[in-house]
Amino acid sequence: GAGVSQTPSNKVTEKGKYVELRCDPISGHTALYWYRQSLGQGPEFLIYFQGTGAADDSGLPNDRFFAVRPEGSVSTLKIQRTERGDSAVYLCASSLNQGRGSFPTDTQYFGPGTRLTVL
Amino acid sequence: QQQVKQSPQSLIVQKGGISIINCAYENTAFDYFPWYQQFPGKGPALLIAIRPDVSEKKEGRFTISFNKSAKQFSLHIMDSQPGDSATYFCAASMVGTYKYIFGTGTRLKVLA
């Protein structure tokens, strides 16, 4: 079936604006993750959902960042009062189960990312 | 202790050669070590993964070597091809968690 999809692929906004980034996981995957990848760096964990609930949001950098997954499928990452330092590629991943590293059920499959540029 | 250190930052290899990328960690609670391959404009894709109870895992041209005592692991790409040109990330996952700690990446270029 289809892989993880993310929209938009690119988002340019002005400092101080609000943005929403959408992730559509692989059908049937219960676990969903958001990561942020800055230029020349590896992905950095932001938040993990198991079903509808955020099981771990310890990676969110501050209270301007918030994510939801109301029906246990699509997730939206929301960033308020954007800052230039928020510019990065935001990656979403999903796995069949809890992503504990048991291949293949817990393999994290990544989407292509949303490139956010804050001017 | 949460870091995974990856080297080299970039690597150029001739077609048919062996590409070697190294990673090191400090936290002995890490128990799962995947390698991801990322092409420009794409998300990372799982290449191969290993647990610390084995010292080596091979899948096709890709091999992970794991040295538990040294807390190091490496990716070997045999018979490297131009199509292997990409950025490679090692990662680690800790017991009881699900988030991956990624290395900083290695940009591999295989010359035709």
C-alpha cells in the first residue's frame, strides 16, 4: 500500500505566523512519530503517539509546538508564533506497533517530510 | 550519554569499493541499532538493523559489525555502486523506549 504521506511538501511562512503540518501514516499503523531534521543533522525526536494519545512528547522544544492525532490515524503538528530557528524538515514516521525495535512490526517508516522555512 | 557519534561526515568511494561508516555510543541501555539511508528530498528508509546479542548481520551487500565491549558499530557496503550515493544515518533505541537517537549522518558518494 501507500507509504507515509506528508503535506505540504514545502511551507514558507513569516516569523510570528501559525503553521500546521499534516501526516498521513501507513494504514493500520498504530504508532506515529514526529521528528525534526535540521540541515546537515540527523532526525531529532519530537513526539510519539500510540493510537490517539501522545505517549511521549518530551522532544517538543517548547510550548509553541503541539501535535494531535484525534482519530488515531492522521496527525497534525502545530507550531505557533513561528521563529526563524524553527526552519527545518519535519519528518513523520509510523510503525505497526510501538516501535520497540522488533523487526518488522516495529520498523519506523518515514515520510518525505515537510520543509518549513520561516522568513 | 544520549548521543550517537557518527564518522566520517563524508565519504568518497570508487565503484566496486567498500564503504565503511562508523558509529559509537556511550549508553549501554541502547538495545537496537538501525541504519537508515536517505536520498535528497526523501525521508530516511531502513536499510538494516542489529541487536547487541549478535556481532554481525549481513543483508545482501550491506553488513553491520557490532562490538559491544567497545560500544561501536559500523556499516559496510560491499561492491559500492553509484546508486548507493546517499546520506546514511546510524541510530540507537533504548530499552523501554521507542524514539530513535540518530547520528549526524555520513554523505556517501560512489564514483562511477
